[in-house]
Amino acid sequence: MRILLSTFAFLPESVGGTEVYVAALSRELKACGHEVVVVIPASEETRSGGRYVLEGIDVRRCRANGFLELLEEFRPDIVHFHPLTGGDLLSWVEASHDKKIPNVCTYHTPTLTCGRGDMLQYGEHECDGRLDARVCASCVLHSRGLPRLASIAVASWLPRRTSEWRFVPRKVRSALSIASQRHVHRQAWDRLVACVDHWVSVAAWVKDLLVRNGVDPSRVTTSRQGVCAASDAGCKLSDRPMDRAVIGFLGRIHPHKGLHVLIESLGHVEGDGLELRIAGAPSTFAHDYADGLVNQTRDDPRIRWLGGVAPDCTLPFLAELDVLVVPYLGFETGPMTVLEAWAAGTPVIGSNRGGIAEWIEQFGGGQLFPPGDSAALTRILAQGFPTRFSALRAQVPREVRRMSDVADEMVHLYIRVQKSRKDRHASID
């Protein structure tokens, strides 16, 4: 089978959960004998497109019109989209749809539908993910610093023609532009739903969101993530102390990830019985946030900043921990770090929300606390070592889902989608 995998960005330029997932899926599909190509939009630095090979994976960079050329050249049996954000996704999905090539789309992160990216209405309450242009616009405006009542007012008053905006003050015009983008996004979503043959949800809450936004439940398959990281036994990151428990954080340094909650909680734990190791690099627009946390913790000898960790060093890093803390504030479809911690034999303390809650409630191997509740996390950490962490370790699942399991499910899904499209066109003819 010829399989075209599309994602918004890819290794090595961009390292994130979706990129690692796509790379691992590509390797597994190739190992099963399938012909695989990964396609990404050409970046500002690579406007002319091009291609490269990463660990045996054929990667193509496409300009806006280059995707059609790739479809003609590669002639895929199926196209599997893995979007991080909108980008060129819609035009590429429509192109595959127009060419009558079966396609599948995996919902990896809330950024595909949520303008805030965290599924928290006004940053406070859990959102059901329903796309309402005005509600979403006011929520995004609020996240950009506009007071709540003002954001609701702006989102409710939108000129029908952009030409009317020339008489509006620049700052107001900027706010109107943000609100208008959510209306455009809602229309684009409807076009996307019409062109995607089948959706893959990597968490139960994602399927609910898709159905709320017009996707037929029969066109959604839930397939959870699998461990992607390969362990390098020779990758030693640091020496393990004998006189204290080691807790860790692994992920991008971004406010949504809640590292500040963990640091605040540790600050209320007396003594030096805990050591915190932080592995991760700042997100593109979160350098000020990361710098602030580094400065805040500069005088705390219990906290060690390790920077980004290479994929092949992820499991060794996790294996050195007594527990991994996943204090994420927004909705996560995984995160994959939970599975990776379990693969390393390490339990998890995580926010009771989204995919984190789904994993721990189903398989154990950890403890949940209310998202953002630093006092609750402080109590867990203060009472956790050494006996509580040892008890959690004993609950870690022995068998952890792997990307080979995901690849098997995807191949069966590809075949189903191909057959469904053929049957549908046969009935039309």
C-alpha cells in the first residue's frame, strides 16, 4: 500500500508529540512493507520545497500547489493527515477529496478546533469544544488581554464587510480581525468535515468533540497513542541521589503545561527530601514564561533544569525518576509522556483532565489531582515519599501500548476506508 502521511511540521526542525508520533508510525508502516512518504508545508526558509530522508523516511516539503503534483507523482492509496494547526490542511484535504483518494485525519491537539489551544473557556472552565463562532471569538479575545465583557461585545458586533473597518480605530480593528478569524475558522471546519472520509480520535473526549461538531459517529475511530521512544541504555543524563526522591517534568515549557503549578507546589514542601528534574525546551512564544521560572528557581538547589531531551534519551530520563508529574492545565489527547513513563516503569501524578485522566482511570499507575490546584499537589508530594511513590510504582501497567499496535489498527482502518469509498462511488454510479 502507498501511504502519504501529512503533518504541519516534522523532525528534526520541529520536535513535539505529533511529529514523534508520525515518525514512529511511518517507521512501523515501512517495517510492514508499505511504501510511505511524509509531506509537510514548505517553511519560510524552504519556499522552494525539496525533500530529505530521516531515518529511512522519505520527507517532502511542498509549496501550496506542490501537493497536487505530489499526489500525481506518488499516487497514494490513502492520505493520512496529522494536523497541528490549520495551515495548508484544508486545501490539501480538499485536493485529495477532489482526486477521489481516500483520506483519514487524526485529531492530535485542541489547536485544530480551539483558538486558545487549551479547551478552557475564558481560561477558567472546561469547554465542551462546540464550535460557536461568537463564543469562540470572545474567548480568544479574552485570552489576548481584552476584558471578558468587552470581548463578548466585540465578538457580537462584527461588520459584514471588511471595507467598513477603515473607519474603526486601529486597536479595535485588530480585535475585530481576531474575532473575524473565528468565523472564518468555523466555515473552514464545515468544509473540512465534508471532505474527510474518516477521523481518528486518540482520546474518548475527542470523539465526543467531533460528534458535537457535525462528524458522523460512524466516521470516527478511537485509537489511543502508543509508545514511540526507543531506549538508549547508554544514555545517562544524571546521577541518581541516594538520599532523596526524584520527581520529574517532561514536555514543552509553556503555560498550558502547568510547570509553574509544580514549582509552586514544590516550594511549599519543606526539607530537601525531593529533587525536581525539568526536561524540556520553551515553546516558540513562551521564552518569557520559561525565563521567569528559571529566575524564580535559581536559588533552589532541589531543582535542576536539564533542557531538551533527545527522543532516544526519553526513557532513560524517565527510568531515573520516582514519579513523573504531569500538571497540564488544558485538555490533552495523550499525553504520550504518560505512556513513556509507564514503559520506563515510572508512575505518574497528573491533572484530572482529558487524556491524562482517561489513562490513569483505566490503567492505574498513578494519582490524579485537580488541574491547577497547587495545594492538592503539595499534599501529594509531601506525603508521597518514600512509601507512596513505591506503592504507585507497583501499580504501573506491565504491558504498555506500542506504536506497532497503532500501525496495525491504522492499516485495518485504511482498508476499511478504501472499501467504503469504493462502495459509496459504486452506489452513485
